[in-house]
Amino acid sequence: MDWERVPADTMVVESKNIMLKDVVQAAADGVDTPEGLQEKFGLEEGVAGTENFQPILDVFLPAIERLRSGSCGGG
């Protein structure tokens, strides 16, 4: 899935109603590993959808870091 292009309300972990916006917010709050996300959301390893955590982090952590550093590429 192209996580950069899906709506923020896309379900990531359906059994717990965790949406993409929840995962991105957790990343913005400093959770930067799949294990950290599992802990934050109270999930056991292997819960359907948790396999998406790393690909989501791969997309959004660099963007979050660019925003924090002020080098988001604007003119």
C-alpha cells in the first residue's frame, strides 16, 4: 500500500480501530519503532495490521523529521 497517498482515516489495525492518523500522531509524539507502536496501542505481536507499522514509519518519520528541522523543502 502507498501509505503516503491513502486517507488519514484508513484503518491500519481494524480489530482495535487504529487508523493511519493515529499511527502518524504516535510517530509525531516520538514513537519511532513498530514495537513502540505495539506497546503504545496495547497490541500483542502478530495482531493483524501491525505488519503495516514499519512501512508507515518508513514513510512518515522522514517527513516528521523534515518538519521538525524546518527543512521541509519549501521555497
